[in-house]
Amino acid sequence: MRIAIAGISHEALNTSPIPTTLDHFQVWRGQELLHGETLFSPYPVGSVAGPKYASLAEMMDDLGAEPVPILHANGLSPSGTVEQDTYLRLRDEIIEGIQQAGQLDGICLILHGALLVEHIWSGETDLVRSIRAAVGNDVLISARFDLHGNLTEEFANKTDIWTVYRTAPHRDAPQTLERAMTLLAHCIRGGHRPRPVFVRVPMILPGERATTDVDPMKSLLELAIEIGQQPGILTAEILVGFGWADAPYSTSSVVVIAEDEAHLPHARRQAKRLAQAMWDQRNNFTFDQEVAASADEAIDLALAAEESCVFIADSGDNPTAGTPGDVPHFLSRLLAKNVPDAILAGIPDSEAARTCFEAGVGATVSFSLGGKLDTEYGAPLEVKGTVEHLCQPDQDSKEVAIATVQVGGVRVLITDRRTYFSSLNDFRMAGVEPLDHKIVVVKLGYLMPELRDAAPREILALTQGYSDLDFTRLPYRYVTRPIFPLDEEFTWSPVISNVAGYGA
């Protein structure tokens, strides 16, 4: 049993002014895919049971399958639309690798689900279309997805199996890949031809309103798992969707995958059941953390808190949703309020970072900070401070350089390019221990797992920006209407919108 492994994983915000190029990807080829722990487990596991396997190589060996590793390109950080030439270069290398691989029984794709490509729209759809054209209808294709993906009917028609993260914040990336690969191996061995049933649910949600430890997502996922355990059903999956992507196919969706044609009628009934359950909960999706209506309100709450440390998420300028991440509004409010002890993580500004590195630790520096990538929601802020710490990675590293500058009572973490701070070690690289400070502002939506587990208190600040959590304030142009919550007064019932399997 020979299974090819490939994929392009990226989350693209097409309203962002920053295009995604090849430099924004980490690319693994051949044996690098099989032995890279980072590829197999890109998120901290946290409270979820650890992955069964330490690497793809170990998993494939246990499945008794011969891996044929081609290429996987992983976006270093969500950003804007992927440039067409960048995508085509990666796609064509994958297709060439598959064509040269010899006889294949299956293909497992490692995808995100929100790959928007210049002039192409859905990169996942174009990729699987190209693969089908190369291998024909007999080779089974499985895929692994992030929970925040937007899929198309054509993708559902050309792919046999897909699995989706069941945690947000994400903790189960390796387990989701394991399910995709295990189901693929099961179908190859058993001679099954899966039949996916895809239903689009007309609503767009931010991930922060659909975390999985609380209802309604908790109960919906329990229902999906129950459906997936029924006879003749391979799996049932829910995609919350990536609501900030302004695309005609941006919606939530569900899929129920029948093991074969005989179980397709049952899968259809269960897909409608799951989709209806999600729609019925549309008004109940809400935040699972404390919320502040503005930066000022969040700062005031944190200063008055009994807790020794409070994490505040600057949600409107969240680079994990693809924003530029350099809006200095929150920093301006911390300084205006003379906050005595805070960290702001962080602001990408290559010019300011270079000034700090040239000046050295202990130097006094002055510059215009931020507001250079995102000129829609921010403007440069004039600051003066002292360089406290410099972190310079190896020249060939994909890691960012960080300059820590003390500005008043605020330690500002300035990076030489876009990134996000998702772990305690990210802060320690900048020479700060976050839990030792009263306020830690991070440019995120919900906190990533390690930070969420460590934070004594978490406040979500509903700031404006490209990743505004109030979708009614965003200028959508392409989403298909009516759609909730942009439209509220309309009725809907589940409609199966794919033909349940390619080449049926």
C-alpha cells in the first residue's frame, strides 16, 4: 500500500494589504516530511492526550503503508492572498512528484482550508482538481483540515475523505492527521469507495465565538462524533469556516462520509441532521472568555484585577487571522494611561527593529513605530525608549529577530517581520517572563493553548481592524447572501450540495 503525502497549508485574509509569497512558507520535501516533529504536531498539545506517534514515519510504519513523501508547504503566519506564481510553483512541484511516484493507492493531503490564491480563489479546490487530473478516479484522496476552513462543492466532489480539527484553540493537529491517514488506509485495504455528503451552512463565524470547550460547539462536536461511530459511516466533521475571508464560498459546513454507496442514504440523513443542529444554534455562538468593548476598558479591568497578571487579546489586529499586525493603537492607550507594568507583543517594524539592533542594548532610541503595513486602521506612533534585549536568530533561520524596548512602563516587543506570540518561550526569546508582569497584551483572538493554560486571567478586547470580531462592521463584497449574521431574517433548511463522490 503506497500513499503519497503532500499539501499546501495557509490561512489567507484577502482583505489584508500584504500578499503571501514563497518567503512566507516553510517547505519540507521528501524525507523531511516523515521525520519532522514540527510538521506532525504544529500546535502545543495542552490538555488533549498526546499524539500516538512522534512522526509521520512512525505512523506510516504502524499502518503498514509505504509513504511517498512529496512536498508540504506550511505558511509561517496567516497573511493576505497567496500570489498566483507562488501557488503554481508549489502546486506544480506536487503534481510532478505525484506523476513520478509510480503506482499509488492513495494520497493524503495536509491542508488548512483557507488557502485563497490570486486569480484562482480556493487553492485547495484547484490543488485537488489538478491531482485528480493527474491520477484519475481510482486513487483515493484523503485530507486533513483546520477547523477554520472554507470548502467548495467541487472539492467535496473530487475528494474521498477529510478530517477536521475538533479543538479551538487547536490542540489536536496530529490526531486529526492520524484520523485522515487511518481512514484512508482502512478504505484502501477494504476496497471501499467513500461517499462524502457535504452541506453548506449559511453563516460566517469568528473562531472566538466557536471555541470547542463550551456549547454550542462542544455539543455539536459530540453529535458529529456520535454520527461518525454509526455503522457504515467513516466520519462526520464540522468546519466553523474562516469568516474573515471575503469569498463566495465562505460559510460554515458539515460533511458526513459514507463508507460506500450502500450507506449513502443514511449519510445524507445524518448530514442534514448535523447541519440543521448547527443552524439551530446560530444565535448561541458566543465568546467563552471575558470581553471588553475597547482597549481602554480592557486596560482598566486589568489594572483593577486582583490577579497578578492579566492577558489581553487585541483581537482586531490579530495576525493569526492574517492581519498585518502592526497597528499601534493598544500601545498608544497603554502609554496614555501611564500603565506602570505591561508587555505588548508585538509590533512588526523592520525599520524600528534595525534601529534597535544598530544602537545596541542600553541605548536610547526614537522612531515612528507601526502603522506602516496597515494604514487602514493604524498610523505610526512616535516613541522613545531604551533597548533592553535583542534576540537575533541564525541567518538561515525562519525565526524572527526581536528587539525589546522599554517605553515608559511598557516593554514593547518589536520584530523584524510579521509573527505572533503563542507560547511562553516566544516571550522568553525576547528576554521577558510574561507572568511576572501585570498586563500582557498579545495580538491574538483567543489565546493559544499554552498561553490560555498559563494566564491567570484572559480578557478579549473587541478592537477594530481587519480581524474585527463584529462581522457587521466589515465591508464584505463577495460572500453569498443571505448569510448570518450579516442577514438575520431568512429561513433555511439543509441542502446537500455535492454529488457524493468523484466518478461515482
